[in-house]
Amino acid sequence: LNDNIARAQDYMKRFREQGVLNHINGESVPADSGKTFETISPVDLSTLAHVAHGGASDIDRAVQAAEKAFKTWSKTPGKERRAILIKVAEAIEARAEEIAFIECMDTGQSLRFMSKAAIRGAANFRFFADRAPQAEDGQALRNETQMNVTSKRPLGPVGVITPWNTPFMLSTWKIAPALASGCTVVHKPAEFSPMTARLLVEIAEEAGLPEGVLNLVNGMGEDAGKALTEHPGIKAIAFVGESRTGQMIMAQAAPTLKRFHFELGGKNPVIVFEDADIERAVNAASFMIYSLNGERCTSSSRLLVHESIYEEVTRRVADIANGVKVGHPLDPDTVVGPLIHPEHEEKVLSYFDKAREEGATIAAGGEKVGTEGCFIRPTLFTNARNDMTIAQEEIFGPVLTAIPFKDEEEALRLANDTQYGLAAYLWTNDLDRAMRLTDELEAGMIWVNSENVRHLPSPFGGVKSSGIGRDGGDWSFDFYMETVNVSFPR
Ligand code: NAD
């Protein structure tokens, strides 16, 4: 651990000394206002770096750079875009340790997951790079009088606004397909974890991405983020964050008629029937809530269990929760690191009081660990009902609410009784039941007898308050490209 901390300090030295700058038109620059804000370590609340505090004028310059670069990047043949983006993937792999170490310190998420997330970032670049040469392909549609030729064109400069959880990987998931499509990007990362976005733009330009194609403006949501969503030069906003922020962005961007892709909150059910492989279901449900600090949009935060196995399942999950190692994010044995920020920790802790007030039982955890930093114990609430706040609101921490059900009908009703609809997990060995339920579950993504395993060509996204639109595979290209039809007479 001490060796890892020393290496992380080395990696972060230049950010400590020079700050985290914006990056506009190939140049690293401070905010126009000269202002900065601090990013802190959730381990001990020490300042990691001062970050450029951008606003509307920085966004405007970044959009101008993206508009200028769009003229050439959008005309760069797909094969050439592919070659550059593959180099970006290779450069990410080469610096994966640096990315992971810095991300651990900036977010509190543990190394065992962040090292994989950095590599996933490279995989995202490779995957979308490979599709760049065919991105503009369309089809011909013919009838007696017309020949219609459809093809796709990149949309223009786009805005990417990302949250603080798994920030590097999530940024690549948006930025790689935008660049593969021929769009240029202005990225506004989350203010709680801005450091690895800075690495991404640096890595991308060193790998050959032309200046102005990817621009970075740090700042708060209410100024830099808002200005990006309102800018007429930005044709689409890819946003990942809270549902209520999505509502604000939609209103802010309405006057300039932008395209949106929203990946928002979740309160995802994992439904375990009595005929399921209980061991696997318990392990998967625990993994999906106690990995990545539970700060993941697809976490299985509601455990719905058939009443006949409720005692056994919740006892086993409580045992797992009690055994999870909470510790320094750079300790290779740590599973749960500190939550991102004291403000977020306060929010998560407030649900422990809420659970007690509402009459749920705290079967594991339910308390802070130590006095320094944002560490809390992995938590399980039992004796809960679905109408309790702890079952309705997204807590976004390692906190699971377990609710029993009597039969299939009740399981379905409880699963769907939420404003969210991102993911659902279903555990049963009855194929007919699985078919019936997957037809009725209100979720954009359903995993049967599995935790969240991603297949990059498949669609990702939610229904209800969990989002609008899909990305992944061709869906990403549909979002970042405009389909144009040309009709010829016959
Ligand atoms: P957030 O909504 O507070 O912030 C996300 C980003 O939006 C930040 O960069 C922030 O600065 C910016 N922002 C805030 N207000 C803005 C405004 N008015 N205009 C423009 N930009 C603005 O979310 P967060 O707390 O950083 O992240 C956690 C949330 O993200 C959770 O709800 C989680 O479920 C969600 N999330 C969803 C997915 C998904 O795929 N569905 C993935 C990861 C996280």
C-alpha cells in the first residue's frame, strides 16, 4: 500500500504543482477568469490539485475550436480516424496504471476495479475505432419512381457531460464513439473527479488526435455545464448524471434544439426466486452493490427475494457485507473505498437515519468507519417495504435494501414500482417465468441469472427517469450522426 501511495503521489505531482488546466484547441490553459477550485482526496480530505474553474467564455472558446476542427475531422476518412483512435487505445493501455492510481485518489473507488476500468476505457476506443470506417455507410431504397440513397454524416461539435463515478471509463464510452463518428467534442467532467479527464485529452493528442477535436473545460455544472448545454454551436449533449440534472439540461438546451442522450439514475431490482441458484444470486447481488463503492448506476440496490428464502438470502448477504474490506483505495485488497466527497457521504449517511425512522432493520453496516475520510460500512437493510424512502431513492453507495415478495405478480409489481428503469436482474431457473417477466419488467437492460456483464455492441440505457436514448454499438453512431436521404428519379 505504501508503495502504491508513493507512486500515486509521483503521478499526481505535476497536477499538484501546475494544477489541472483546461485544454482548448490543443493548448493547456487556465480558466479565463483565472479562478480555480479544489479537488480533494476522499481518503483524508486533503487537496489533490487546484482545477481551472471554467465558465461561459471558456466554453465559447472551446466550442469555436471544436467548430473549426470539425471542418477537417469530419472529412478525415474513417480509416484514418480509426488509426488515430487505435493509437489512443494503445496509449491508454500504456498509461493504465497512472490512470487507475489517479482515479483511485480522486474518486475513492478501489484499485481492483479502477485498474479494470482504465483498460475498459482502452477497449471502448478500440471498439468504436474499428467501426469508424463504416460509420457513414447507408442503404439504397428503391420503388417504381425513385431511388433513395441514405447515408450518415457526423452531427457537428457535441457536448459531453460526465459524472464523478468511474469518470475515465464513462468519458471514453461517450467520447470514443463521438470521435469515431467524425464529431468534435467539448467535455465538461464532474467537479468532484476532474483529474483523469485531463489525462485523456493529453493522451489523445499525444497519440495524434488533431488539436481542437477534443476540448476540455472544467467547472461547475451551473456555469460551465449550463453554458455548454446552451451554446448554439453544440449539436448534441451526451449526459450521464442524476435524473434531476437531466431535467435541467433539457430545459436549458430547449431554445437551441439539441439532440440528447441521457443516462440517469437507477434503483435497480435484483429479483431472486426460490428456484434460483441461490449461491450465485447472492454473490452477484452482493457484487453489484458492494463493488465500485455502490457508486454505479447499474448497482442492484433493491433485493427482492421470495419469502421462502428471504431469511437465508439476507443472512448470506449480511455475512458478505460484514466481510467486505473497507480501506484505502490503493490497497489491492480493498473492495470498498471512501465515498467520493463529504457532501455525498452525508447524503448516504442520512439514509441510515431514514431507515431507522421508517422501521427497517439494519442487518449489516449502517455506520461510518473511523473519523477521517468518507468511509462507511457496506450496509444491508432488511424488513423493508418498497414504499420506504430507502427503497425509492437512489442512495448511490454500498447500501442494499432487501424486500420479501410472495409470488411472481408481487415481484413484478415491486420491481416496477419506482420512478427509475435502468437495469433489472432476474434470478430463476424457470425459463417460462424468465420470459414472462423480462417482457414486463420496466427496465432498459435486464440480465437473467447474471450480474452486469457488458457486451459493447449491445444497447445501453434506461427507461422512465433513468434515461433517454441508447448507446453502445450502432446506437452510438445513430446518436452522433445525422441520416441524410438523397432521392433520384427513375
Ligand atoms: P450530477 O447530475 O450531479 O452531475 C453530472 C454532471 O452534470 C457533472 O459534470 C455536473 O457538473 C454536471 N451538471 C450539473 N448541473 C448541470 C447543469 N445545470 N447543466 C449542465 N451540467 C450540469 O451527477 P453526479 O452526482 O456527478 O453523478 C451521479 C449520478 O449519475 C447518479 O444519479 C447516477 O445514477 C448517474 N449515473 C448514471 C449512469 C447511467 O448510465 N445511467 C452512469 C453513471 C452515473
